[in-house]
Amino acid sequence: PSLEMFSFKLGLPPRFAGVTLLALGNGAADVSATMNAIASDPENGYKMSLGELTGAAMFITTVVAGAVIMANDGLTCRGALVRDVMALGIATLVVALNLLRGEVTKATTRTFIGMYVIFVL
């Protein structure tokens, strides 16, 4: 209810509010833990942060999504699920390619921002 009221006051459509505000609130702890892991150990902290982010994504896509689907007696909005799974797969592929390359460039950050804009639209 508070997210709905907040997005209404800002004039945001429900989908945009869910994708942005809800994700920001839900992911704030992940962002904090990732930044802290990298700052505390610049040489190996990225390994812990990648493990945390990968584990969180796997947990959400398996346990949480499965529980929601079971609680609702099935899946009613297949298109949105396919879109979300494809977006996660593409983002994971971009991360993997950058890990193999061994660096994150400005082009990488622009790619992620562009993927997010496309996902929201």
C-alpha cells in the first residue's frame, strides 16, 4: 500500500513503480553488501560480491517466483515471466562476458543502463 501511494503521488505508472521503487528498496541491501565487500578487499572482494548477487538472483527466480506461482494456483501472466527471465538471462550473459574479458568499462555501464531503460519501457 505505501508503494502504491508513493507512486500515485509521484504520478508513476504501477509497472514503473514496481520495477524501480520496489526493486530499489529490495536491492538496497545487495548494493550495500556488494560495495562493502569490494571496498574491504579490493583484490578478492568482487568474488564474494558476485557470489552474493548470483545467489540472490537464483533465490528470487527459483524460490520466491515458485512460491508466488504456487500460491496463485498457476501462472496467469506468461508474457511478463518470459520477459523477466529473458532480461535476467541477458544481464547474466553481459556480466559473464565482462568477467571473461577481465574489465568493466564505461561501455559496460552504458549497456546496463540501456538494458534497464528498454526493460522499463
